[in-house]
Amino acid sequence: MRLSAVVRQVMKVFVTRRIPAEGLAVLAQAGDCSIQQWDSDEPIPQSELLQGVAGKDGLLCLLSDQIDKKVLDAAGQSLKVISTLSVGYDHLAIAEIKKREIRVGYTPDILTDATAELTVALLLATSRRLPESVEEVKKGGWTTWKPLWMCGYGLSGSTIGIIGLGRIGQAVAQRLKPFGIKKLLYTGRHSKPEIAVELKGEFVSLAKLAAESDFVIVTCSLTPDTQGICNRDFFCKMKKTAVFINTSRGAVVNQDDLYEALVNGHIAAAGLDVTTPEPLPTDNPLLSLKNCVILPHIGSATYATRNTMSVLAANNLLAGLKGESMPSELKL
């Protein structure tokens, strides 16, 4: 009797960046995976990306990688799965991906707590002027105790407005409750009665949220409807003592209008963990303002969170390549 050998097909995978070792180990331990990686902490040049994806079965990418029609064309018909190491997916050409029947994995939930913690930290740092105060200590501006020097705005008894009461928005609201806030307002595509009861939140229009909130926090997804919604009209409706925080996506905010609002005193201060573009050029006028705190998109930057994200992204990719159910698949 003749025995026929079973040949296992090797799946070709391209990884667009140096990712945490735990995630890479998951891919390496899959015996039927051939991994090619752009081994750098810096973004991959487009020419290298186009070359790297050619003929690959799977792609593991980051939020900063624009996976557009040109990239998909370069990959060819072999590309079956894209796994992004992010909860956001506005960097993916979703319509084109759907047309080609490519499956997409992403990493929701995992970064919720880390991003919510960072949001609260940024809110406190901005409202209580912490970076500015540290700078004064370093340059000798601290001469004595002064009654009104470095005064900011406290959370106790305040009204919080959250744009986008999704997973991260809810986690932020939960963390702010112990600070003794008076009222929680939220806005979005629709009201969320059950969640609102638990958080004692009120669903309002964007205009009312802007007008009544002492602190405005943006945690919504970037969509055609939310792009640029925080603009001159929005900032002019806000209180002059209000603080604006964005940890969602930079494009939700018109940054020229934000600069104008900060310079002209339409709002008191702003804290951003996301900008357009990223990184923000060092000559951007927002960086010249004392009342604007800007972080380098570190919402999910804890060791545990990034490691877990990389493992999930790897498992999403492998499951998709095997035709199995992904741990976290984006429903297209």
C-alpha cells in the first residue's frame, strides 16, 4: 500500500513593526507560519510596506499603518486576514477590505482600563496645571506661597460632559464618580438608558453638553459624523472656565479652532493624547501654549496592556488564517 505524505501549507505573514515579544512568540510558535517583520520601532516606509505585503496570507499592522487600496493591491489575492494591534480601525480601507472578503481582527476591551486611567490623569494634569507647575519649579519661578498662583479647576461639584459613552467613556465616568462630580452629561448616536441609570448620566445634545459642562471629555470613535465636530462653534458654546480633553482621535477636533479658543480665552485649557498629525510637528502653535497639555498618544501604554494587545492580535491573525473564529473579529 502506498502512503501519501500530508503536506502542511505554510502561511506567509507580514508584521509591520517591532511588537511586544509575547505577541511575536505566539506567531513564532505556530509551526505553519512564515514570518517577515519590519524590525523597527519606527513606522515602515510605504515602499517597504508594499514590498512586504506582496503574496502574504496575513498582515499584522498598527494604527499608524495606512492599509489602503494601494497596499491591498500590492498584497494581491492571497491576503485573507488583517489583524490590527488597535481598537481603532480608521486606518483601514474598510469598504475595499469588505469587497475583497478579507477578515479583520482588532483589540477592543483590552485597552479600556489603561485609556480610562490616562484620560483621568490627563484631565487632572490639565485642570490643576501640573506640567506648568513642574516647569515653574525647575526654572525658579517658585518664589513663595501665593494665594492665587497656579490655581486651576477642581472636579468636586462639577458637571462632566462625555462625547461618546462607549466602553472607554463609561470607564472614565466610573473613575470620576469618587471625585464628587455633581452631574454627568453625555452625547452620541443614541441614548443608553441602562448605562445612564447606573452612571446617573443624562443624554443631551452636543450643543447642551458644550454649554453646561465644566469638563468636556472626548472618547468617541472617529467616523464621518464625528470628524471635526469639536470646532469653533463648539468651543464658543463652552464655558470660559471649561477644560477640554481628547483621548479618542485627533481628527475629531479642528485643531486650528482649538488653538483660537485657547488663545482668545473661549475655554480655560485643553489636554490631548491624540493629534493630527501624529507625531505633532514641534513647531505646531498648540505646543507654544501653557494651557494646552499634549501627550504622545500613550492611552494604552502600560506594559500589561500592550503585551496583551499583541497576543490578541497574533491570535486573531492565526485563527483567521486557519478559518476559525477569531477571539475579536471586526464585523464588516
